[in-house]
Amino acid sequence: QVQLVESGGGLVQPGGSLRLSCAASGSSFSLSSMGWYRQAPGKQRELVASITSSGNTIYVDSVKGRFTISRDNAKNTVYLQMNSLKPEDTAVYYCNKKFFGIEHWGQGTQVTVSS
């Protein structure tokens, strides 16, 4: 049974930083593509960033240069470093794992950017 547990969300002022973590159970982490998605109230869930098993990354345009996704296969953990946060980054952030067409989601962590 794969479980994804996110942590690191919270309230931060504009311009601040947060680091999200997603710890995965199971033995296929290093072979999986991992992603961070977010969903703001009244909006569809969108891909924020993803990283393949070989370390290739992609980002949505709105976070390029501010967010960095990384992974530690020894710890079965993926991270999202978020800098220069803006109010429009406010959302529930979800961790996603894809392994040969099998997909799993975390429960989400709230990120609120407000003064």
C-alpha cells in the first residue's frame, strides 16, 4: 500500500519561503515520477512541478525561477522549495506519484500567502 504524506505547509508573508516535503512508503519510489500539484478555491488542480526518476524537472511558468523540486531516493522523499511566495500561490498542495501508469495522491497541505 503506497502512502504519500505531505508536510511543511503553513501561513507565510508575501516574499517568504516554505519547503514542502512528501514522504512515500513502498519500494518503487526511485523508479517513480513525482510531482507537486496545487488547487486554489474555485480553480482546477494544476501541476506545479514534477521530477522524473532520472532527475529531469518541469515547472509551470508561474513558478519558474521561484520554486525548486528535488528528490532524495534514500529517504523516499520529494521536496518543493518555494521562494518569493506570492498571494496567488495560496492553495492546497498535493504530492503525486506515478509508476508505470499507477498513480497515488497525498492528502494535501495548505499553503497560505498573506500579510
